[in-house]
Amino acid sequence: MPVRSTLDHMTSRDQLYARSGRALEICQLLEKEIGTALLALDALMTKSHLQPNADNYLRLRDAIEKQTLGQSLKQMRERLKLQEDLEEVLQDALLARNTLAHHFFARHGLKVLEADGRSGMLQDLNELITALQHGYDLAGNVARALVEAVYAEAKNAV
């Protein structure tokens, strides 16, 4: 059996940056799912899907896209009654997103320059990704259910 070098277990800066990019991708996907859920909620509340208006839709979509994730989650909470454990998943995802976007590299400082520091950063990053992924999965399920409700209402109205 070949002897493994300690270098095999070290995280390069490129690997760390690639993983950070994956985390940011999940952040954006999470935000899109929350936006989809808000659009579907609005349709269900206003019945706008029964008399579509492209200008109104585009204005609402643009307004949602300009909101912060925190604002969007607050708006969703006001319209949906989520169980406490589901609410916690979304709050954890919001915290992970904010940590990644505003604090991750600053918090770790010069650790990025050393292999052991990067390994610790990668561990921290993987924990953030886990929280983001759970939030994304939940938001996707909520958005999918709401969109299906919109389709069902529109189909029944025909």
C-alpha cells in the first residue's frame, strides 16, 4: 500500500475558492426558490394567475429580486405558517448565507495562506453549505407545492 503524503489531505486555495463558488451558487438558487414561492403566494392570494398581466408580473418579480433574502423570508413567514423546525431551517440558511457573503473570509483572515488554515476554512465552509442546502431543499419543496397549487387553480378555472 503506497504511503500517502500529508499533501494529499491539504486543501489548496483553488479548491477552497471552488467550494466557495459552489456555496454562492446554492445561495443564489435558494434566493430563486424563495422568489418563486413569493410569486406563487401572490398569485394564490390575488388570483392574478386567472387574469395574467405581464407588466404586473414583471414589476412584482423585479421587486422580489431587489429584496434581501432576509426580507423575502420575512415576507414568506407573514404569508405562510411554517412549522417551527422548518422555520429554523430557513433561518439557519439565512445565517449561513450572510456569514458567507459578509464574514467568511474576513473572519478567517490569513488562514487562507496556510494548509492547516485552509483545511479549517473548508470545514467551516462545508457546514455553511450544509445549512444552505437544507434551506434550498426546503424552499424548493415549498415553491413546488405553491406552483402546483397555482396550476391546479388555473386548470380548474378553465
